[in-house]
Amino acid sequence: MRSLAPAAALADIDTVFNGFASPDETGCERCFRPEGTAYPRTPYTRLPLDVLRRFLFKTPGHFEDHAAVVRRLLPQTAHALADGALEDVGWTIPGLARSRGAPGRRDRRRLWRRSCTRGGRTS
């Protein structure tokens, strides 16, 4: 059973990021098939785990709008990490590590403050 803090954090991620899509995403034609790049364009659709892994390890140059793809994948990625489905990915996921200042900074700040308050910290 998960503790309450991670479950609450996952719920917050779902609230803020679930439903994002990148409607114009074409992806790298050398790395992805058209049916694979349909996933980032389609909100509220779960990716097969193997497709999720492939997207997570691609750097920004593989996407038209990398930040939008990261926002689209974030809820499923967070749940997969928490559930242990991505245990063998190592310490960093290059696609997420290189997302640099994606829009939505205000939402991330709000989530951070909320999680600090829940964890007993006030600042």
C-alpha cells in the first residue's frame, strides 16, 4: 500500500497534467511509426509501457514540441515510476531531464508548495 504523501502527489499530477496533448506532434520519422506518434496527440489515452519507455529516452530534437510531449507523458510516467514499472531505467530519463523550463511553471510551484505543506514543512 502506498503512503498518503506519494498518493496525494500523484493525484495532484493527474489533476494538473492529465488530458494534455500535443495535437500537432509528428515525432521523429526515423524513430517512430505514425501510430506511435498518435499517442502524444491523443489526450486521456494510456501508452503501452514499451512505447512510453521509447518516448522517455528520446531527447527534445525528436519532437516538434518536446515540452508538450513531456506534459502529456508526465501522469503515466509518474505512476509507472511509483508502481515500480520503470525500475530498470536507471537514475535519469534523458527525455525528462532535458525538458528545461516548460510552460506550466505556476502549476509546478503550486504543486511544490502543496506537497511541502502536506509533508510537514512550511517553507
